[in-house]
Amino acid sequence: MPAELLLNERHVLDEEAFVEIVVWRVPAAVRGSRHRLKYRLALVSNGICVLRYDNEAGKGDHRHIADAQEPHTFSDPEKLLEDFWSALRTGECDECRYPRSRIAR
């Protein structure tokens, strides 16, 4: 079974910032993860990725906030999206603070 693209979205927040969400269903779990999804959810501001949730091979499910990296517990795709949008709404990093009106979720 080939990889299947499930979600590919780009949300422009303002002239300098956007969110990109890409989720694939893959034939086998990515090394370090226990599920068959490969994903990247990112906030890019002024050309710099300031918040990213992903499951890079070998690192498993984790998130980057600015230059820091920490584990993130994956339970299901809906919770992953909820966690990401919540991080933007609550401003978990300095560059993540956007008015609710600019955040679609």
C-alpha cells in the first residue's frame, strides 16, 4: 500500500506568518512512532519555523518550540490537531500569539 495524503493545508495568519499542516497515512509506522501516520504541523513566522509538531523517523512524536524540542504524546489525529491549535491560541511560544480571529480552528 503506498502512502496516502490525508491532509494538506496552508492557513495564512498575516503577511508574515502561516500554518502548514500535512498528514500522511503510511504503510508502516515511522521509526519511533506506534501509529501509521507521518505528520508535520508548523507555524512559520518571518520565514522561521517557530512551532512544529512532527514525527521525524527515529525521534518519534515530538514538538519544537523555537529551538527547544520535547516529546509529545500522540493519541489520535484529532487530539494532535487540537493540541497544535491550542498551542497557537494560548501562545506557548512568544511568536505563537495570534488573535483568535486569525486562527481558524
